[in-house]
Amino acid sequence: MSYPERPTDAVPAPTTYRLQPGTYDLPSYGVLRDHGQATVALVLGAIALCTGLLFLSPIAWWLGRQALDEIDAAPGIYNNRGMAQAGQICGLIGTVLLGIGLLFVLAMVLMVIAV
């Protein structure tokens, strides 16, 4: 089985940078943007852990996961993947603490009812 020869004027492989010339709504060649949801996820996760407002943690976890999915789906466009990961981790820790707190409150209510 023989394959046809590749033409000499073949189109070269695309570069890893998706933002080459720049337009009115996109930055110029090679400039990476910050993902807004990654920043929001990190801020919500930090607020939840530092202030005890743990009901914000599942939101931070969800936003961090969404931002990570979007950053991974479009490589070469966003540069704050670490912020999305940190927001997701802070949200995960806060959600675990929220679950432990809810179990503790439930156990206390059951103990009061049992007495």
C-alpha cells in the first residue's frame, strides 16, 4: 500500500499561540489573558476559609473546576491555571470542613433529642 506524496507547499502545523495578530477584542500575539472565574474561585475560597463563611466553599470549588476545564480546553490563551487550582483546592477544603461541621451539628441535635 503506497501513500500519496505530501505536497511541498503543505500548510505548516499551527503554533501553540492561538492569539496571533490581535483584533479589537483579543490581545496581540502571544499575550496570555487571565481567566476571570479562576480569580473569583480563589477569592471565594480564601474568604470562605479565612472568615468561616464555609457556605461559599462549594461555589469556589465549582467555579475552580469550570475555570480549569476552560483553561485546559483552550491552551495558549489563559495563564492563571494555578489560581484556578488554588481556588478549587480551597473550595474543596472548605466543603469538607462544612460537611464535618454539619455532621457535628446533626450529632449534637440527635444527642439533645435522645436525652
